[in-house]
Amino acid sequence: MHVIMDIMVSPGGLGVSVSPYVAHCQKIFQEAGLNHNLHTFGTNVEGEWDEVMAAVKRCHTDLHDMGAVRITSHMKLGTRTDREQSMQDKIDSVNEKLA
């Protein structure tokens, strides 16, 4: 099943800056071959359900290994069965209506 996800991974107990940990998760999504786009408060990710969830699990596992004692991830997930839709399709639909 194809899924589009918005995720914000928040590692705790690491000081003020979490950018090295966010960058590590970006590398995980890239290595998994998932379409992903970083934004100011998280990352949009799309792909097959099991592959996306495996990448999320690896983010948690790796960040714990990097010293994060606590990690909270906030996720929004969307699936549909009536047709295929990508993240870009959703953006294009809104942009068409703005034109």
C-alpha cells in the first residue's frame, strides 16, 4: 500500500540543536530510496507502507545509538484506494486552483 507521511522526529536529551539527527534521518530516507522533502517542521515521505515504516524504525534505532535517550515522532499518514497519488500531485492540484 502506498503511503504519504509527514513526520517530525524529536530526539530528546541532546542539547539545543537537533539538526545532525534530522540530517541522519534524511540519509536514511534517501538510502531507502523513498521520495522525501525536508521542510521547516519535518519531512514529507512517500513510498510503500512497509518501506516507509522500516525507515522510521531505523531513524529511531540509529538516533538511540547516537545518544538520544528519548525520541518522540509525530506522524500524519495518508493512504487512498481510489487512485494513485503522489506528493507532487497534491501540490499541483492546489497550484492549479491558485492559477
